[in-house]
Amino acid sequence: MSKPVALERAEMQMELKPGTVLRTMMEEHEFLDEFMNMMKERIELDRQHLMNLKELRDKRNRKWENSRIWPLASPFVSYLADEIKHIEDNINENSSKLDQSPKFPALSHQTEGEFNPLRMPECLEPSYIEYLRCHELVSAENSVKSLKEHSAKWKETNSVYTLPEADRAYRKAIHQQQRIATQAFNWYQDEFPVLLERHQERVEAIKTLLKVMLTDKSRFASNLSIASSTAIHHTAIFTSTEFIGSHHDDMSWEKGHVLVHKTRYYNYMLDELVSCPLLGLGVENTIGLANRLLDDFGATYEPPQTITGCELYRILRYENAISKSNASILQNYLGDAWFWECLKSVLFADSPLLPLPRPLYYRGMSRSSMETLLRGKVLVARKPALSLLVRLMDTIRAHGRPAADARSNAAVLLTFDPEMATLIGDIWRKWDIIGDCSLPSGVERVWNDGMKYSEIVWKKTSQSYSSRSPPISPTSSSQRAESEWGIGQSP
């Protein structure tokens, strides 16, 4: 008894249709190709890593081997050499095995007629669906009755009768389905087992190759582990105390070298008197020392009415006292006049800070001529030197001395020439210390007797000219003076 058509349709729709396994195998074949390519790329990455390690090895400084760091660096350098060797061996072994692995072509098949395994189930379904349609028509109740009636007529007479149309279509559908089904069945029976075997052989070959390569990797890792253990052992032997100990010994010898010890200054003008040379060390040092003295004592000690030069031997003896930073020693030498004598010593020991020629006009100098003169003659530390000029005059004026005394004393201290007093006064009035240029016409520096400092104002209105040129006032720092110069201490 034939199956019901509905059951036959249900069987056709089963999940695992013909061709499913073949397509799966072909996909797996592609995956295996990709996997083999990945293994080759892994070897290429190792080759690149090997090149980088060799480049790193070749870059090291060969002088290390003759230095004291070699016991510390050599274990790692040796490990690097071992690593390069093991990686190179591993690459050669894996490359050789990969090249010698069997080659498997793509899955192939032979087909005859209209059957094509790659088109399953599509190539099988139309003939089967046609069979189901014809079967359903011919097996219907009316169709079966009609066929039986035809059969009865054939038995009654010997007339020629053709087969009914429904039966002929049914027969054709059966023939077509049987023909392509036979081709498919023969393929499954004869060719597909060969493809399965080839597929299995390839998987087994890759498995064997992979086991060998992973075994090599395990041996490679073991070799690296041994090399690293050796490097760790030799690194642990190194002691930083022994390494640095010899440096400490050498440092002690170097500390005793003549080059790192201060030389002594013997003043051969004063019977080889040993002192610290503070005077005559150049413009910058002279200005710095003078400002330091003014910071600490300028507001304390009154200036003399007239400052004159001093004898050389006294200057040099004062230098020795200054080097001891003890004001009491200087007071013992000079009494209350020690500060100004000391300041003279500082300024007279070197060439004048303002090396100006005597002016042609003693009644004053124009601003433009003043700029030409100062820029042409005072080439070194012009701004600090002129700032010291203003400070000296302001300090002298702050003690109540007249402007003439301030001009003449500043001229003696900075130019060594009392005849320069008028020019010094003009510079004090007309020069912009911060801008390093002459003040504009109608602007000048004046003395503020109430506040005890100078300021720059508009001459007609007495209003402040600019905040960019703040007043310069003498300062006093008794606490710092006591600590640095020893005021109140015994000699």
C-alpha cells in the first residue's frame, strides 16, 4: 500500500536534506585552509620578532663588556642570545614541517546528466514535487474509478486504447524522479565515501602536524625557561654594594685631588697675606657686593661730607675683614666710618663702573647727548650700574645731606672723578633706569624730602610720571645684618 501524499510531503521537508553534509565539508575545508594560513602567519610573526631581537642585540654598546655594569647586564644579554637561538631553531623546524605537510586539493566530484551534488537538494526537489503532484491526482477517488473503468473496457474488446492522460503523466514523473534519484544514490554510494575519506585524511594530517608543532613550542618554552633561570641566578649573584663600593673608594681619592680644592689667594702686596678675594672681580660682582652693603647698612651709617680715595693697603686689609663677614672686625679697624670706607674699598678696587669722559659742558647735558654718551661708553652692566648710582644718591640724601654732596660723592665712587658731579646729577634726574633710556622732555627724577626717596614726576604738575618706574628707597634689615655681618658679636 502506497504512503499518503501528505506523509511523503512531510518527509521531503525533513531538516537534514541531501547536500547538507557536502556543504558542511566544503565549509570545513575552507576553514582548514584559513587555519593553515594562520599557522604560516604565526611563523612570519616569529620571524619578524626574531629580526627585532637581532636588531636589539646588535645595537648594544660593546663598551659595556669593559665596564663595571657588565656583571649586571651580561645575564640578560646572554639570555637574549639564547632566546634568539631558540626562536631561530623553532622557526626552522616549524617551517620545514609545514612545508612537508601533505597537500589536499579542494573537494571535487563527478556528475552525469542533470544531477549536480553541489545543487542538492534543489536539483532533486522539482522531479519529486512533480511526482507528488501526479501521484496525488492519479490516486484521487475519481481518478482511480476512471482508471478502473478504462481497464475494464480493455478486457472486453481488442480495440486500441491509449493510456489515460493522468496515468501517463504519473508514469513520466516517476521515471524522471527515479532517474535523478538513482544518480544521486549512486553518487552517495560510490563518490561521497571517497570525499569523506579524503576529508578525514586531511584533518588527521593537520592534527599530526599541530601536535608536532605544539611539541616543538613546548620544548622551545622549556629551553627559554632554562635560559631565564640561568639569567635570574647570575643576576641574583650581582650585589650593588660591591658594585658601588669601589666607586666610593675612587670618589674619596677624587675628593682629594687638587682640582676640587679651593686655591688660596696670597696677597703678595701685603706680605703674602691670605684672604678671600672679593674686590676687583669685575663689574657684576662689584655692583652685587655694593648693593649687599647698602641693603644691610646703608640706612644705618651716615655718609661723610666728602668722599675721597683710600690707600691701596687699607683696601686690601678691608678685603680680608669683609671675607670674614664680621662687621665688628671692620669697626675695630675703622670705627663708625667702617661702612663707607668698606663701600669705597669695594668700588675703588676695580675700574670705575661708569667710565665716562669729562663732559665738554659743565652746565648740563641734553637728553639725546646723554643717551649717546651712556650707550657708547657704559657697555657692561649699564642698567645695574645706573641703578646703583640712583641708589647711592638717594641713600646719601636720605641722611639729610644736600644734593651737591650726593652728586659729588656718587661721582667719586662711580667715576673716580669729582668733576663729573654735574653730569652725574643730570643722569640721576633725566635717565629712566627701567627703560634704559632718557626720560621724556618735561619729566625728571626729584627728591621727595618728606618720604625720603626719589620719584619720577612731570615737572610742571609734580604728578607721578609712570608706575613702571617705582621709587628706589634705601632699605634696612637689621635681622639679616646681625646674622651675616656679626653686629653685636665679639671679634
